[in-house]
Amino acid sequence: MSVTTATARPIAIPVGPIPVGEVLPWAVFAGLLLLLAVYFVGAEQGATSLFSGSAVHEFVHDGRHLLGFPCH
């Protein structure tokens, strides 16, 4: 015969809202990184190219197809 004992779990108490002033700089930084990534995946080719050659295009080639950007 086995005996089970009940153990009390601590109750999670919410800390409170996150201040917008602390999150806003990180949100802006993440947004800029996202825009930069979308540029390199979607537009780094041809006339809008920042780097000569096709190294960037080949590096993000599969990502272009995954996100639906045409490239060839």
C-alpha cells in the first residue's frame, strides 16, 4: 500500500506591468534589425544592391523563396 502526501505549491504573484520606457528602445532596435533583414532578403539584388557581386544574394537565396520573393 502506498501513501501519497500533498505538497503545497507556491502561488505565482504577478509582478506588474512592464514599463514602456524600458521596452521601447529594444523594440525599436529589433524593428530596425527586422527591416535590415527584410531588405537583404528581398531587395539586395540588381539596382538597389549595396554590395557588388552576388554573395549576399546567394547567402539569402533560400530565404527569398521561403518568404515568396521572386529572384529568377
